[in-house]
Amino acid sequence: MAGSESHYILERPALDRPARVLIVVAPYYKDIADMLLAGARAELDAAGVAHETVEVPGALEIPPAIATAHRLANYDGFVALGCVIRGETTHYDTVCNDSSRALMLLGLEGAALGNGILTVENRAQAEARADPARMNKGAGAAAAALHLIALARRWTRPGTPAPTPAPERETILIAESGDSEKGTA
């Protein structure tokens, strides 16, 4: 049983310059989300990291929100927070697997993110993991994002500017309207 296991927790990383983190939370189970959020905010505050929070309807909307912010905004890292409790259908498996895989793909694309989406069998498990006085998984997700920010900064090549948001996509003209033989458009 994992509850009786002890595990090592890395020290909070020291960041070489200020950082800005986006917390994306799905308040489907509002009380659980509020506890996760409290833990994440406390961890980021303790590290002196600026943060902003946005809400999305559910766990499946967290990865697209982070992907959009990663592409269009200027955040150093991201924290994904939410809770999925097993129900009577296979929807639980879909939500757990798809949200987790999408977050992993974002991480592999360079987003420094911590996954704090709880995937549990029942409410008691969710409460234990979300509660800042108990397992504090919100703080753990924020700490993971901080560690990945520190690593990204460590591995940035000398003389390479800090990563910036992706440029806007070019519009590609596939066909022109009008009569092309007359040279009018």
C-alpha cells in the first residue's frame, strides 16, 4: 500500500531569474480543486514565483488550455489541477488516459508542467491527496513545474535567448478568387 511507503522529495529549486506560471484548474469537484489550488499556490508563493489561475470545465479541457497558453502566451511553466473519480462507466478511463497522455505530449514538446490531475477510485482518496495538510498533491504538481523550469533554464545554450512564445502562424493562400487569366483577383 502506497500510504505506508516513504519517498524522497527533492528540495525546491532555486531559479536564476523571476518566473511566471499558469495554473489551469478544472473545478468539477470544487472542494477538491480548491484544496489542490491552495497547495499549488502556496508552493509557488514560497518559491517567489508569479502565477495566474484559469478555470476550465473538466480534466479533458486542461491540456488544450495549456497548449494554447504555451503557444500564445509567455509563461515559464504550467500546473494542471483537477480530479477524476471512477464512476460506473468507462468514461473514467478515457478522461484519465487522454488527459495524462496530452499533458505528457506537451511536456515532450517543451512545456514545463506539473500534472496534478488526481485519478482516484473514490472521494476519500481524492480528499486525502488534495488536502494541503495531508498528501498535498497540488504543491507536488507546482514543485514539478518548478523543477522543469529550472532544468530548461540550465540546459539553455549560452547566447541563446530565453524561449519566447511561438510566432503566429502564417496564412497560406491556397487559391485566389477571380479570373486568374486576366490578372485580376
